[in-house]
Amino acid sequence: MYINYVFELSMVLDNEKFQKLLTRSYNQTEYLDDNKYVDQTLASKGIVVTYHDKQYKKKVQLTINPSVMLAGGDLDSDKLIHKLERCVHDYFGLKYNLNDFNLKRMIVMADINIGNREKVSAYIKVLQRIGKIKGFAHQMMSALMKVPASVWMEIATALIF
């Protein structure tokens, strides 16, 4: 079984700070639809920076692929966090660090050899039932999302491996 995962971290900024960041990296970004700008200068290191220029909410998002960042080596959460902090520092300078970002999403993908077609549909039904877990309140999830990104990275990498 092969497992790959991706983290999405985001930081909400006021208009002035957001425009300074976007202006600084404007020559390296490409425009996507819906007021999004993507900077792929760190893609070789496993990071894609996306600028969301919405009318009321200006956001910078980091999409991190740890397997690319660690060059396919064994997962070491300390090494991953150290490399990520260094990349964030190099990209944003002294203004922002990893703890300024919040975990937005964690995507876990698994390549599992299930066997035949009948087992695949049964497996999908089991996964759908697992997704219907009760007991999480919106307020609790909101509080959890305010935990700094470096703490979530540590927790997530410990859970996955």
C-alpha cells in the first residue's frame, strides 16, 4: 500500500499586507480564474503558493506535498517541519513564519490493492459509512483550526506514520 498526503495551510491578511506580498511576487505568479494567483517557484521543493484575492477576504495558501519535500525518503516530522520553516522563511522573509499559518485541509490518498470489482464497491460503502461519524461540533472544529500549523504538522505526521 502506498500513502501520499498533502497539507493545505492558509493565512488571512488585511488588504495592505496582502497587496504587498502579491506585488512582490507578481512577476512569478500566473492568474487563475476567480481572482487566484499561483506561484510555483517552490514546486520543486513540494510547495505551491496560492494568493486568493477575494473582495472581503485576502488569503495566502500553501499546498505542501511532504513526499516531494523529503525527496521520497522516510517521513521524519522534525525534518519536514524544519524544511518547511526554512522554505517559508526564504519565501516570505522575516515578516511571516510557519506559525502564522493555520491548517486548512489535510488530504490523505492511499493506493490500496483491493482485488476485484465487487470488493471495490463494498469497500467504498464502508468508507462512506466511516465518513458519517457524529460528535464533532462546529465550535470545536473552529477552535481546533486555530492551532498553529507546525503543531498540526507534528500531529498529522505522527498519526499517518
